[in-house]
Amino acid sequence: MTTGRQRLQQRVVTRSLQDMYKRMIHFCNNIPEGANLEEDDKAADLANNVWAIEEEWILDPELREELSLLQSMPPDEDD
């Protein structure tokens, strides 16, 4: 049986996760597609914010990489 305190805790955690996810989406939506994070400091800051949040919530590095909202690609060799 769930107590009133446990239900409140569940609502608080659920709301916190929803808000954090919305914040991450906001960060992602402000990173230009194809941005070079080595050259675009604003985009790099936004990406680092997303990765920091993911690191706090998804402890396993392999799972975090698989589930990340951002996928980084190494620069082209030709550049």
C-alpha cells in the first residue's frame, strides 16, 4: 500500500524529470543542426548542458551514449 508521503514523492520526482526533459529539449532545439562544437561556443555550451544532465540521470556510460538526445559526429577528415 502506498502512503500519502510516497505518492507525493512520486509526483515530485515525476514532475522534476518532466521539467528536466523539457529543459534538455530546449537546449537541443537551440543547437544549430550540423554545428561544429569546436568552433561554436554557444552550441558547445548547450550540448554540454544536455550531456551533463544525462550523466546525472543515466549512470551507465554505454546506455547513456545509446539514449542521448544528442549524437555527435567527428569532423570530416577532408576538412
